[in-house]
Amino acid sequence: MPTYEYRCTKCGDFEMIQSMAEDALTECPECGNPVKRLISKPAVIFNGSGFYSTDYSGNNNGEKKSKANNKSA
């Protein structure tokens, strides 16, 4: 089940594990004040034999270095 982030007008930010079929919360479970669901980036982890820990690290714009580029002249 996904974890959704909410922001309460009084308590601040909190996370709630909910089914995707459930409606979004409208009030804080702690104090009852209105809440708003936040939008955030999902955490994606690529596992399996086709992925390496150095792939798409963000510092090379998704391009892999070839062995020819690594040799010095």
C-alpha cells in the first residue's frame, strides 16, 4: 500500500499508509483540523540483473560512459 503525505494546518506534515481505493483524508487524525494531501516524488529502486548501482546516478544525464572515453591519450 502506498504512503501518502499530508499537511495539517496545526500539526504540520505527517504520513499515512492508505489503500489507493481509499478517499484522501480531509481532517487530521490528531487534532481534527483540515489537511491537504501533498504531492511528492516516489522512491524508485531498480533491482534485478539488468541494473547496476552506477546506472543513472544523475550526474551524467542518463548517459553511460564508454571505455573509449575513459582512456587517456
